[in-house]
Amino acid sequence: MTTTIADLKMRNGAKFERLGNSDYPQETVERKVRPVPDRYRNAIGKFKVDRLANCIGCGKCGEVCAYGVHLKPEGFKYTIRPKDYLCIGPACLETGRDCVSQCPEKAIRVRLNPNAECLGDPRWSSDLVLATWHMAETGHTPPPHLEYRVGESGGGFDKIRFKFEVDGSESVTADVDKTADQQLEALPEIDTGLELNRRNDNRPRIHIDIPVYGGGMSFGSVSINTILAKARAMTAWNSFTCTGEGGYPDRLKPYDDHVITQVATGLFGVREETIQRVRIVEFKYAQGAKPGLGGHLLGDKNTPDVAQMRGAVAGNALFSPFPFHSVYSVEDHKKHLDWIKEVNPRCLVSVKVSTPTDVDMVAVGSYYAGAHIIHLDGSYGGTGAAPDIAKKNIAMPIEYAIPKVHKFLAAEGIRDKVTLIASGGIRTAYDALKAIALGADGVVVGTVEMIALGCVRCSTCESGRGCPRGIASTDPELVDLMGLDWATQRLINLQNSWREQMVSVLRKLGLPSIQSLRGRTDFLCYLADE
Amino acid sequence: MPDRYHIHTTVTPGRFHRVGKFGGVDWREDCARCSECVKPLCNYEVHENETNHNRDPLAAVQPLYECKACFSCVQGCTKGLLSLSVNPEYLDMGDEYWKADLIHSTWVQADMGKIPVSGAGYRGPFHGPGFDSIWTDMSEIVRPTRDGIHGREYISTSVDIGPKPMRLVFSADGKMVTPPSHLLEIPLPAILDIPAWPVREIGVALARASAARDLQTMAVLFAEDAVAVPDRDIGSVVPILSGEDIEKRRDLIKKASGMVQLLDGPEVATAAAEIRKLKPRAIVSIRLTLRPNTADRVVELSRQGFKVLHLCADQHGCERTSDGMPGRHIKDALREIHGRLVQEGFRDEVTLITSGGIALAEHMAKAIICGSDLVAVDTALLVSLGCRVCLNAHSLLIDGADRQSPESRHPECPIKSAVSDVPYATRRMVNLMGAWHGQLIEVLGAMGIREVRRLRGEVGRAIFREEIEKEAFGDLERIPLQRVSA
């Protein structure tokens, strides 16, 4: 199934003006959904289909299955190995077209896939991982047998619902039954775009077409293909991705207009020209997964290429300090921002901070220091390497920080003069929508992009050769496990699926745009245990 | 530059049967011996190591459990013959508090003596009971005390144990009336405590004493075990005594560390007086079972002059109640006790030691935030030796009352291999505490706090779920969970 959405121009987002400062020829990437199957031979599904020894190869299963699980190609004596990742499980019984009951020899058995049970964790449940893979593969909302909206962490976004989900008056999975064309017909009704500069300071009013951009991942922590795929996908969606703290690879130059240069405490690879060529520069004061600690690249991953980019010695572990030792006050902070603004007079400045108790004060201080974007990174966010104790125990999850900051900025009378971006635990389109309803303008994602590229959250990105699946690695052999075109398309598909879900929810809520959802906590409810 | 406290760790692989989380299933009889076999490509050489292990006639008959569940082989096999499943033996380990992941993490820390570092974000539940409902705060950009990683070497983890007079009193002729204070300073806010259940193997006690010496802290031992401790380590031992013991343990009291413990009871004042006759500078600490009314008893004992109090919660960190059900968690009990002492005006004179349920490095920091001066580590030390917490830990309490119970060890108890080799057990305990110390410094550094003494009772440096949830979600309509459609 190929669905084109090339004709989809966002009403307010159609001004693809050439704003960047880059003198490098900029590439465009087509915003088009194409099916991209798993890059491994055996895709993992929620269910396992066993064909027993008494199968006679009659092919009946292939005739009845509506999902393509069973195939008996022309001229084959037996049906080929079931594509069980396509199976929808017991729900199929209701369709009357299930293989288990229709098999004349009763030679088919369907059970939960033990592999799927090994995937995931409470935050990223197995269903969420599989659903994200489905979105990346098809570009559309996953089928009902996969829970794609919430995880199993038992708190935060997983305890918050839109009221329409609870009342049961409407099923949020209704879209699944609609054809892609019907969905497309409805899409232009809703504006999912976002303005990033609200300061009226004569700097560009940068517009992105989706309320999402990509989080910083350094060259070194992830592969060049991962970085490029993120940049290309966000170019297609007229949004942004971020360099992280590992410098600015030359191969990113064709996407300068959609790249954010990150300036973090280690200043690895930061040069005037990398600040001048982009439209947004981000100061990273802290990272949600390891607040109060600096960045951390273990020696094994500091290959010669990485070291060259960072101006470091290969093989040594690289630690960024915490915090900026030149910033101990709002005035110092302003000095930092002024420095960037002076170097690049047309860029916007984003300030990325984690979420301590006084995050609201930090946000206000950042605004007065001149920030266009305040980016809150919650404590359950992703990382390439962090002490386990820091991931769980330091600073508050993003769900708490968003309303705290939103209300404080509003009370200060500056809420509409600054863009508030949330990250650190935004796993699903529903998380993003809830974050916006709690008070954010948009979100930054990271882990979900890695999942879309095939991450299984085995947590071994930090050491040795890095990611065994080639996503978060700089090992030449491992990097080749993932192709750039494949990865780009997976991420384009993911964002399409997210946008479809956002539009679907906004339509249910009767809202014309994503920006009109901001701060609408009246649409939300909290699930109480009692 | 002054000497810095550093815990020297040594990689010491465990000698017990390791239980891993993932088990591989391999349908070898269907293997086509194709040329695209995924096994040699494993990033961690799991298949190769397993083959060599299986071929080794001297190797233990048990799986290696080295798989990281990256699924590369599972998804790559040309015939789909490989799969993974979660090892039920792993899920069976521990209980609802001492979870399998926690036990496994403790083993790794005891192996390596390093802070556990991993990729990807946090994987667990959003929050939980007890310590899991607290987040420590961090300081962002505008805190002058904050000194970051470069100042980390200067973060002090030392604490003082003993009576601390708030002021000095002088007589009219200028002589100091206040008796001189004898504080014990230890460089780690943790002492090594007796296990939750009666582990009678002397090897564990000796290893604790030896580890305490290496760590420059103290180990709590029953008096009958303490007498077996070699002279080299006896100076780090805190013997637990009762009134009738004192006379026959004169030598031990003299040779042991500057602190002794007495089980709480009506005769503690008499016993303490006798101890001080033998060793005038001895610090007498009272070991109390944590109960709902412990705050009253703490105040009473403090008024009687007992300034070092060791509060023993059960192994899930809960109070023991009269009906046998677990009471409040120590985070709540400690906040009450700390608050009472502040109210009474002598919090700074008293040292509170807390044990029971201190299972992770973060618990040490959080217990101190809630009001403890230091913690006592117990079950975690056994886990470092391979213990899987297979007893019903919740019913056991480390107040010494259970120590006469009959031996209830499983014949295959994994720590049996450790007790005959004290140096090995010592190294693993030191490694564990080295990893904890490193993690404590990480947290202190993130909080912008330069010494752990300042963390005590500093609830402003913590975020409590109940409070933040009310602030963040207070205006959301609350709906019973049951109303959510599946």
C-alpha cells in the first residue's frame, strides 16, 4: 500500500521561505509515505503462529487470512513460513476468517510471542515498541491489538487520558477502519503547525509544520546514518533536528535549514560557522536523563572520526562538565545568549534545561535573558549513556514540569512571548497531545525515533562497539547494518502516523489547530486508583 | 591537597550461580547450516562463549546468561530458529521489594565496584511506594554552590557519630563544664549491619568486619561473632551487647571501635553506665525496632542522654506494627522522627542511623534527605555475595530478636560459597560500597551539595510525589481507574 500525501500542504505552513544562512545548496526531501518493512529477516509481532507437523499444505489458511500471514505462492507445494508479525491474534476470531478454526487439519496454533514478551519495559511496553515499528513501517495508526497510546508505567502520561477516551462515547481506534484516503481527506482541516518565535524581535518567525522536532544526538553517540535520517525526515516535515554535542558533520550541510546547532557545556565541535549556518541554536544546560551531570561518551565509542569531529583524542572517555562554568546568574545566561545572537543575527535561541523544583524560575529567567524557545527535558528522557541512578532519581518527570512552567509563565504575563517545548519521555502521539494540553507548545522526541529505526531498548548503546543494531554506534561494520534511505523513510512514516493521530484527536475535540489545544487541561482527566 | 577518600575496588567475579533474565531457545535440529549464520556475528560473542562453555568438561552445568536481548540473531536467522524468553528463575528471585533487577544490579556492582552506567533512558515504573516516590532535586544554572564535575573530588561524604553539644558551658572561673565530645567520624555515611536473618556463618561476619576496616567505616556484629574477629579488624567492629554480656566481654569492648550497641530495653541506662566505666569514651548507641511510636521513644532516649540511635525497619523499609502488618515506610517515619527532634530543639545533638530496606545507593541519599544521619547496610551485603532474598524478608527484622531462631538456610544457598573465603567476600562488599559511594557523589554533585552532612533532613532538595502531583495535576478531573475502557 502506497499512500501519497504530496498534495498535503499545511494551510499555514506552506511558506517554505528560504530563511537559512547557509551558503550550501539545500536538499529537499519528499514528504511521502511509503511502506518500509523491518530491515531484519524475521520481524517480531505480538503473536506467534505455529504450523504443526500435520499440515498438509492445502493452502486454506492463505485463502482465509486477510492480513497476509499465510502465503502459498504459485507452484509451491507447501505454504511458506507464516509471517506471524502480521497476525492480529484472537481478535481475528471475530472476523470469521481466522486460520485456526478454518484449518481442516487443525494444524495451526496462535499464541503470544515469547520474543515480544522479552521486548520493552514498563515505560516502553512491548506493545508500544511494536506499535511504533508498525507506524514506521506503514505510516499509519497501528491496529487495535497493539496499544499505541500509553505505556505501562502506572503514572504520568500513562495515568492521564483525554476525557473522550474514558467516557467511551467514541472509540479512538475508529480511524483504523477507515481507508487511508478518507483519513487524508480529513487532514487539511486541521493545522498542526507551530510558530517558534513569539518575541517580535525582528528575527525570523520560523514555522514548523508539525509540533514536533528531533532531539539532540551527537555524532559518536549515534551513527552518521541515524543523524542524517533524522535530518532528512525533519526536512521532509519542515521541522528540525538537533546536532547534539558531537559537532557538525559535513554531511549535514545539505540540511542546514532544518538543523539546530547545540552548544553544550563541553563545546565539542562548536565553531562560529556551525552557529552561523543554522536557523536555531540550542544551549544545552542539562539533560533530563542525567540532570546535574555532564554528557558522557565512553572511550570505546570515541573512534578516530568522532575524536576528530570533537577535537579530542580517540579512545578516551569524553565527559562534558556540568554546568556551564561561565553561567552562575541570569545575567551570565543573557551574556551567553547575546554571544550567540551576535554571531548569528538571524537565528533563534533555544535554552534546554532539565526539571528541578525551580524550573519555573529558570524558565522565566531564560525568557528575560532573551530565549525564544524554552526547552524542558524531563527526567525520564533518553540518553546514550548515563548512570542508572541519575535516570530515575534526579529531577522531576516532564509531566509535572509542564503545567508548573506553563502556569508560572502565564502568571508572569509572558506565556505568549515564548515557545515552550517539552521532551524527556514523549513516547507517543498521545503523550505529545497530553503535553500540549498540559501547557507545552510542542515537543521534542528522541527515543521514539530510535525505536522506529529498530531499537529494542537493550540499553547497551553506551559501551563496546555500541548498538548491536547499528543505530547508536560508530563502528563501521555496525553502521552499515542500517541504510540511510530506509531509515529516512521510517522516520517520515512515523511522523505521518503521529500527525494522523493528532488530527484525529483534535477533530474529536472540535479544535481547529494544535495551538488551540495548549493548556486545555479541561479535556484531560487523571485516573485515580481509588 | 588534603587526602581524598577513595574506595579501592577490585574486579571480583561472583562464584555463585548467576541467574540471568533472558534465555535463548535454539531449534538446532532444523538448522540448515547455511552460509549466513548469525551466530558468529553476535556483538557480544554470546553463542561462541556458550559453545565453548558447553564443550568444557570442567565448566558448571548451567547457562551463561550473557545475552543482552538485542534480537539481532533472533531476527536474522535465515530459518527463524532462534528465539528468546524471559527466564522464570529470574522472575522468581527476590520479592516485591528486593526485585530481580535490583538483585542483579547489586551483583554487577559487587563484581565491578563501579557505578552502573547504561544506554537508553529510564525503564521502570513511573513511581512506586517508599523511596520510589521521591526524586532528588538538582540545581540548574544559578546556584553559586554548584561546582560540577570538576569539584566532585571535594564532595565530602563524611559523617559524625556521637553526642554533639550545641554549646560549651563554662564555670564562673572560666573552666569548661561541658564534657569533651568524642565524635567518631567515618568517611562514608553507611555502616555495615548484621543481616536480616540469622546467618550464622562466621565468615560473613568476619568479611563484614574486614570490609569495614577497608572502607574506614564500622561493622555491627553480635558479640559472640565479634570475639572471633582478628585484631587487624577488631577496631572497626561495633559489638551488640546486652546487660549480662558486659562483664564477660570486657576485652572486646576495650578493643572494639569507639561505639557499642545496646538492644533497647528498660536496663539500657545501667548497661551504658557499666560500659562507660570500662571505656569512658565509648559511644553507646541504642538499637530500636522501628514502630509507629518510635518518635516518642527517640525523644525519651535522647533526653536520657542517648545521642546515637539506630532505627531498624523491616527489610522492606517499613515499621513493625502490633498486628504484624507492615507500617509506614521509613521515609515517612524518618520525617516524623526528624521533625520531632527539631521541634524538641535537640536534633543536632542526636545521630540517627537507619537500617532495613536500604537496598540501593539512592536509598542511602533519600534516607538522609528524610532525616537520617547515616544508614546501616544489611541485606544488600548478602546480595553482593549471591543471596537471592529467597526468605520472606518482610517478616524478619534486624533488631537481634530473631537471632536465636533455628537455622533456615537452603542447602544450596548461594552465599555458602562465599563464607569460606573471607577475602573474596570482603572484596565484593567493598566493591558494592565503592559503587554506592560513587553514586552518592553523583547525586550530591547533581544537587549542588558539597557535603553529605548538609543533606540530612534537607527535604528542600527532594521532590515528593504526593506534593508535586497535587501541584501539577490538581486541576485535572479525577476519574476512577475502572472507568477506563480496555
